Amino acid sequence: MNRILVADDSGTARMFTRRCLEVLGYKEVEVVEVANGVDALSELNRQPFDLLITDITMPLMDGMELVKTVAGEAQFKELKMIVVSSAGNPAREHELAEYGVQIIAKPISPAKLSKALQANQQTDGWGG
């Protein structure tokens, strides 16, 4: 894995996600941070990424809309996605699972992120 995109409107959450990645050994990976789904989509269209880690609740374009948009584009077929969410919403989690997205409940931790990364490695992009 060479490039990871982290989308979250909280700078603290983005910093903590980056720190979790470092703890897991992803120190040499380029991590790009954005504050909303619109900027995430712009970055995804500008350069290739191996993984998208996104929050659900963000301004301009939320994580759910971002996942749906990315999953609908053939150019992102190989992109792995992890969603971080504070709200336990079984219907939304079921919908995200249909896209092959791994879901992490907040607060994120290295252990939770590691589990999601391992599960993601067992799928073949979104849609599994």
C-alpha cells in the first residue's frame, strides 16, 4: 500500500487516524488528508490511492454519498474503503457492507483499524 486518503471534517480525528496507521507500521505510506467528501473525490480523481478511510458525517458530501459515488465509478474498482462512524445504524451498515466497505466504530484504534485492513485485504475492491 502506497497511498491512503483520509477524509474527516475533524482535524483531530484525521491526526489520530494517521497515528494509528503509523503504529501499524504504515510509516512510509503517503497519507493525504481532506475535510469533506467533495475534496476527497477531487483527490481521488487527481491521483491514485490504495485506500480511502472516511468519516460518515462530513459537510458538503458525507461519507455515505462518497462511498456510493466511488463505488459507481469503474476507475475506483480496486480502491479499498473503510468507513469510521460514531452512530450505530444497522441499516446504513448493511448498505455499506453491500459495497464491500469495512466499518469501524468510533473511537478508532490501531486494533480496530488493523482488523478492518486485514478484512479489506481479503476482498477484491468494493463489492468483494
